[in-house]
Amino acid sequence: MDLCKLRMYLTDIFLPNRCPGCGKLLTWDKLMCGSCRKKLVSLDVCPICGKRPCADHSALKFDRAVCLYEYSGKCREAIYALKYSGGINFAIYCGKELGKNLEEQGISRDADAVCCVPMSRKKRRRRGYNHAQLIARCVAKELDKPFYNDLLVHSDNLTEHHRLNAAKRLENAEKSFAPGNKQRDISGRTIILCDDIYTTGATLNACAACLKQMGAQRVYAVSIASTVQDKDN
Ligand SMILES: [Zn+2]
Ligand SMILES: [Zn+2]
């Protein structure tokens, strides 16, 4: 038994391992029960914008969206558990699945680094952690790529002085995000940007615009779930 498995085994004794979809007790080596896994609805969406029906491609600041499931049913419950109940199983599970997906699509080969949508300090204090960061760390581990937590910063966390500079730099992008660590040179690089849910795309677009202004050549917007319209509509 390696150290990681031993730690999981010991954790299980003190903190029972539960399915993020239904709350059922799981053995220490499982991330989600088989029944909930089967209820996750795979996406049938446009491979560029990740939506059904297609979003306006000319408005996209990222190059492609990669998502796993429809934001509904078990997926919605598991994401809720990830955000509010401190259950990190779903982030690890989806990190592995996203990693596989990115490899199958040949995206991981070109990727240089992984980052996430930053969270304001206030929100982070309330939630305890940034779940997008957790997903990004899992994806980075799966792909064996560096994870840059400081690439982007939420504008609420900037000092007044930095806020003014950032506002100038951001120009067209929304003012919620700004470049973080200036030592990180991402000129000409391909960046994987992670979040949990892709709804209107405003957040991912704002972050992608920021990364492009920092010199990134390509940005892949990667998330667990995408909101889609019913096929009957
Ligand atoms: Zn379950
Ligand atoms: Zn599309």
C-alpha cells in the first residue's frame, strides 16, 4: 500500500467517505457510487463553444470549451456537495475524467499549464476553499502539467493602486479579473483554464481575455458541467 492509499485508508476511519451524489457510505478507495456515476448525463454539445444550441462563436475569448456533463440531476447535486459540504470526491473524480477527455482530444499534448477562475478572498473565507482551484489541481495532476494558482487574481483582492493599473490593462475584459504574478511569462503558451460550471460563459470569457492579454496563445475553458437547453425545445 503506498503512502497516498494509506492516508486515504486512515482518513476513512476518522472521516467516513461518502458518495457526492447520494451521500451513501463508500469504501475508502471509491470516489462516487456506481448508481450516481450512471446518472451523470454526458454532453451532446458543440465541440467549440460547449453549448446546445451553439453560442455566438465570435464572442468567445477562449479557443474551445471542454465540459463533461449536463448541469442537471446528479451532477448538480455533486457540484453542490463540492461547493458547500466540503466533499472533494467529485473534484478528484472529474479531474481524472477531464484529464482523460483532454488526452483523447489531443489538447493535453499542447498544454503548457493549468490555472483556475480565481475567487474573491471574502467568498473563499465563507466557503473554506476555491472549488475551481481544486478541480484545476486535479486536472494538472492527471495531465502532469504545472498548476499556476497565481496566474489570475480576483479584482476584489487587489489593492486600490493595483486595481487602477489592472483596470487600464484589462480594457475590454470585465473588471473582475486581473493578471496575478507578473513573473509568470505565458507568451505564446497554451493554458487550460478550469471552473466548475459553465453557464453564460461570462466568467470564463473574462478570464480567457485576461490570459490572452497576458500573451497566452490558446486558452481552453475546461469545466465539469455546462448548462444546455432541453433537446425538445
Ligand atoms: Zn451515490
Ligand atoms: Zn458552438
